[in-house]
Amino acid sequence: MKSVQIQNYGPASELSVENIATPTINADQLLIAVKAAGVNPVDTYIRSGTNNYTTSFPHTPGLDGAGIIDAVGDNIKGFHVGQRVYFSRNLSGSSAEFAIGIPTHTFPLADTLSYEEGACLGIPYTTAHRALLGRANAKTGEKVLVHGATGAVGIATVQLARAMGMEVIASAGTEEGKALLESQGVQTVLDHTQADHLAPYQTLDQGFDVIIEMLANHNLDQDLKALAFGGRVAVVGNRGTVEINPRDLMARDAAVMGVALANIKPAELSLIAKSLYPLLNGGLLKPVVRKTYSLEETSQAHEDVLKSGAQGNLIIKID
Ligand code: NAP
């Protein structure tokens, strides 16, 4: 089969497509014919060995994907050959024609979604659900800022918060990103490249109940000043350090919580997948595929996912 590989930690340019043996599975695994692979920032961290990620080599990138079950291990119940699925982790890398699936991280793909859309779900939608509902405990009617809303997790969070009846304010870094968020039904879009973009919200009356934060090292200090009483910031993304004044938290009985999808337990993952399914099938949640790449273009996708000017998910389409 065709598989993208890298031989050691390194830049995206060192990814190449190789012909390797199709993986074999044991009795507790699934073999999935991958139709589309999600490209997430974490794939680049693993490939380059940054942010404390490690892997073994040769390494095939890609945690997320969607496809068709090709074989089911003897110990596994609840899956069948030919079933359409998506997954949020796998054992061999999704940038390949086949991947070894883990039953606890593989879920039925709603009929209304293409494989490309299915490949947007694993990390982005699960993280959005866990951050917004599981960690920040956001409720219907609350005022939510999705700080960095144009990317994969941000759009998923916007859609989920709107589906739950929250008041959603979101931020973008480009005009195109702003237009995308408006097309998603967000009435107030802030420009996170402007230093004072949170100023109108930095009173207790105007503050947010919840902020879902995609770049905490840039924003956390100002986020804390933009919280309502009892407000919560869920840190999803962070690429550095930041200085805060804890008095901003004390003044509001506020809280900051971290979110790491890697910490999720199978039971929570399963609950999230079950609650996402009807929303996806009913069209309340609809992934935004910005661009598709071939396996040969995986290195370009790894470059692009770290660029500013996000407008949805990047996907590798596998024929
Ligand atoms: P993505 O698709 O690359 O999107 C990145 C987002 O960050 C874009 O919306 C971008 O907006 C925004 N951004 C850029 N500068 C910003 C700023 N100054 N303030 C606020 N937002 C800013 O990435 P993603 O998949 O959505 O992931 C977002 C972050 O969360 C990444 O750092 C990723 O590693 C992390 N993440 C964490 C978890 C977890 O479990 N904790 C899970 C998934 C992802 P513009 O491009 O419009 O400027």
C-alpha cells in the first residue's frame, strides 16, 4: 500500500510516499481502508518531536481519518466489514491507504457526511465538545467567546455552542476568516490581530461566561479581564508562556482549565461520539473542508496547517 513516511524527527519536507506492506491486525484491532485523513497541528508536533511528543520510526503521520472497515479482529463486537467509520486515533498513521484502527477510538460515520467531512471529526469535534461542555461546563444562554474560531477546533466549537443555544462571539485573524464565521451564523466577529479587541468586554457586565482559547500564550492575560463573574477559560491551544495577574481571577471567582484530548478516557470518548452523532446526522454540525491534498502533497498540508489565515480543516484524500 501507499503510505507517507518520515525516517526521523524532521521538517515536513522530509515526508515521502513509500510502498509498504499493508498492516495486519490482531484480534483486538480493526483494519480500516482510509478514504480521507485529517491534518491537525498535533501531527506536525509529533513529526518534528516538539511539545513533548515522541514517536517511533519509520513514522506515518495522521491521527484522524475516515474510511471503510476492511477487517475486524476476532475479539471485537459492534463493527462489521464494509462499515463507514471515522476515528480520532489509530495505531499506524492515517496518511496511508490502510490504518490499524482501535475500537475505542473508532465510530460510525453519519450517513450525511462524506469521508472528507468525517476526517474533520476526530480531534477537532471531540476537543470542541470536551472543552466547551466537559471542561468549561458551558450552558444554554451563556455568552461564549471562541478565541481563534476559524480553524478546525474553532469552527467545531462555534457550531456546537450555537447548536446548544449559547450566545457566540468568535475571533478571526483575516477578512476571509471573518466572512467564514459570519457564514456560520456568528453575528459578532472580533479581530484577534488587534491588541485591544477584547476591550469592549472587559467589564463585569459585558464579560464572557466562557472563553475557549486557541492561543493562550497570546491571550490569557487579556482573557481574564474579559470574564463575567464566575467565568471560565478553557485553554485548548498554547505555544509559549504568558504572564497573568491572578487578581483578575480572584475578582470574578473565575477559573482557568486546561484541556488535553490525550487525557480522555474511552468512556468519555464514547459518550461524546454518541452525542455528536445526531447533531452531525441532522446537519446541525457540518465540518468545513477548506482544502484537500493527495498523499504526495502531505508535506504541503503539514506546512499549511501551521499558517495563519485558517478557514476550516485540511484533509488528505486517498483514492
Ligand atoms: P488550526 O486549524 O491551525 O487553527 C488555528 C486557529 O488559531 C485559527 O483559528 C487561527 O486564526 C487562531 N489564531 C491565530 N492567532 C491567534 C491569536 N492571536 N489569538 C487567537 N487565535 C489565534 O488549529 P486547530 O486544529 O483549530 O487547533 C487550535 C490549537 O489548539 C492548536 O494550537 C492545536 O495544537 C491545539 N489543539 C489542542 C487540543 C487539545 O487537546 N488541547 C486539541 C486540538 C488542537 P487565524 O488563522 O484566523 O488567525
